[in-house]
Amino acid sequence: MAARRRWDRIVFGVGLVLVAVVLVVLGTRQPDRSDQAGLATTTSATPSPQAAPPAPPPWMHKLAPGEKPPQFVLFSFDGAGSHDHWQRFLPLAHKVNAHFSGFLSGIYLLDDSQKADYTGPGHKPGKASIGFGGSPEDVRNLVNDLNSAVEQGHEIGTHYNGHFCQGAEPSVGRWTTAQWNDEMNQFFSYVDRAKALGLRIDPKAIKGGRTPCLEGRFDQLFPALTARGMDYDTSKVSDGLAWPTLDNGVWEFAMPSVRVPGLNYKKTIMMDYNFWFTLNKAKDEPARAPEFTAIVLETYERAYQAAFDGNRAPMVVGNHFNQWSGGAFVNATEKFMGEVCGKPDTVCATYSEVIQWMKLQDPAVLDAFRKQPAAQVAAPS
């Protein structure tokens, strides 16, 4: 497997410091200041009649003997703070009947004047490796985007808060359970206080997330998750596409490391920044955007086909809301979502929807899926 993943620390969009390992970064949010300042959500004084719960989708059932599972594709976006990108992906997902997951960095719910309200474990008040929420108008835009997302069936998870990766010590890779609890206490407090801005996310519906840089002592993190009744994590890495495992009460949806056909089948974690670093050491080369988009899209397509024809493991596609290298990676994700979610026997779902489906299955059936070889992009023989 590639060397240890880590994040190139970024503060308010300052350039990335390259390191000689495969990295994962959070797409720093570029505050949107252009338009939607007056769109803060208001609530009616008269509650609406309780609607009947929607019927479950046809794929949400226990498999019959010999029946293959759907090919799940799980699109997820770390940070989840860019208004422009929410407005880009919500209509596309609606068009192709897809659900996806946004892993929210909690301090995006704090405007810049409120940064001292956050104290990362072991750090000074107001310190973070990413930006805060921008202006009050930017935060209201984000609240509206999050409300729209959950109303359309998408899932909001946590990307925690300060994004302290290796080098920004004490980093998340060193945190104890008590420190993870501290971080999550603050995350959920920001979600709760955003109700005053109209946020309509039930904190109990936030059931999992992804750690910054895929780092962390998971024996310390998972007790903090289970104590809160959270269900899943998607931060570990697997060699190829593998079925989720249950680890101390937490479902682990591993990020797959796959071969990249456009790079002589060199392996990388199937996440946008990892592709970028593997392609050109994360240099900003907008002129190469079409080339990079084609390479990433082909990798997605080949990984999907390997899983579909093989073990049918859920395909985790990790991303950020970003415009790196001329939008090369977000363009690839957009194109792949547009083409894959309408394929037969394919379901673009949230993590919680896949967990709900797995709970319907015979445990022995899931065990048999896990024993199959992980799906991998095949190299020429």
C-alpha cells in the first residue's frame, strides 16, 4: 500500500506544501459572497401536516437465494462548504436519481468573527488548518444548501472541525478518545446553534463521517462514535474495493486504493487529491485539466466495472468541493455521477442507506461477499 496518507496544511486557501507521500486534503471553502445573502430560511408558525413516509425503493429488500446485490456507488464530499458546488451537484443528483453524502467541517457554521468560539483539542482558540465560514451571509447560504440537501434525501456527516493533520500538532492521528469527544462536542454544538439560522438537520441523523487526511487512532475514535450512537466511518484504506466490515460496532467503509490505467497502473487512493498528487505532485496546471479529467474518469469507470463484474462491493468515491487544476477532478466526478447512476442494477446511495440495506441481509450472505477477492482495476497481463 502507498505510504501513510497525510494532509498538506492549508490556512485560508494558502498554497499546498507538498510532501513525498500520498496525501488527502480538504478542499478549502471559497466563501460565496455574490448573491444569496437574503435567502436565510424562515419557518412557518403553522406546522405542515405530517406526510406519509415514502415507500422504500425497490432495491431495499432482503436478497433472495442466489440474487446479486445492487452495485452501490457512494459519492461523498469532505468539507461540504462551497455554495457553488452544492448548486452544481444537487440538480445533477436529482436528474440521475442519486443520493450522496456531504461530510461537513463544523467550523464552516461559524462566521469569521466567531472563530474564537472553537478550540481544537490541544490548540489555541480560533486556530484551525482550514478557514472558517466567511461572512454571516456565507454561513446562511451554507445553511440553505444543507437544508436543500437533506430535503432531497442526501446525507450530512461529519468531517469534524479544525482539520489538524500530521504536522499541525497535536494532530488527529494522536488524539485520544477524550479529545475526539471534545472535537465532536464542539461539532454538534455548532450544528445545534445553527438552528437559530434555520438549519433543519437533526443532530441524531448525523451517523458517521471521515477523519481529516484519513488519519486517526481508530481504537480511540471508534469508542467516541459508538458512545454517540453513530454508525460508520469511511477513513481507512483497502487494497481494491471491499465490502464494509463491522469494527467494534462501527461500519467501516474503506477508501479503496486502485490501479490508475492512465499512469501505467500505478496505485493510488481513489480520492480527488490523491489523484492530483499522483498525477503531478499537486501542481496547479489548469491547461492539463482535460487530460487529468480523462484519466480519473477512466479509473472510476474501470473500478466500477471490476466491482460490478466481481464482488459487487460498494464503490466509495471520495471527493472535495474544489477547483484544483482547472476543475479537473470535480469535472471527472460530475461526469461519472451523470453516467453511472442510471446504469442497470446500480444504486447511487448514502452510507446510511447502504447500512439499512445490509441490516436486511442474512449475516452469512454478507460474510460470503466479504470473503470474495477485493475488486481491482486489472492491469494488462
